[in-house]
Amino acid sequence: MATGTQGQLALREVMDIRQAADYLGISGDTLYRYASEGFVPAFKLGNRWRFRKSLLDSWMDEKSGVVPKVMVEPGKKKPVASAR
């Protein structure tokens, strides 16, 4: 398991703009613009942007076309997708 500050930052559920930009591999300025435009899932805490890692992961999956696998217990039916 990772140790030190870098490992701890990568595991945080709520990240500030610098941490989230590092996580996404983009500049803080770009992420600030994306958050302001509503392009990435973010929220403001006071006057500072915050990012939930789980929402960023889901957003990246959606944007990259990754379809999450649904775990189905034996004997149960898969959930039906909503009609679009």
C-alpha cells in the first residue's frame, strides 16, 4: 500500500482543485474552468471547489464509454435499463 503524503492524497474521497487536477492529469486552471461550466461533477464548499473521487471516477467511466458491470446474485434477474 502507498505511504506518505502522495498515497494519502490519492485515497481521499473529497479533493480540492489541486488534488483533483493531479488525479485527472490536467491543470488546475482547466479543472477550475470545467467546474465553473458544470462539465465535471463538483460542488462549492464556501468559495472553494471540491470534488468527490467516486463521482470523478463515474464521470470518467461515462466519458470514456466504459460500461460498469452489474453484479447479479445467483437466482436473481438483472435490473432492467430505463428506456431512453
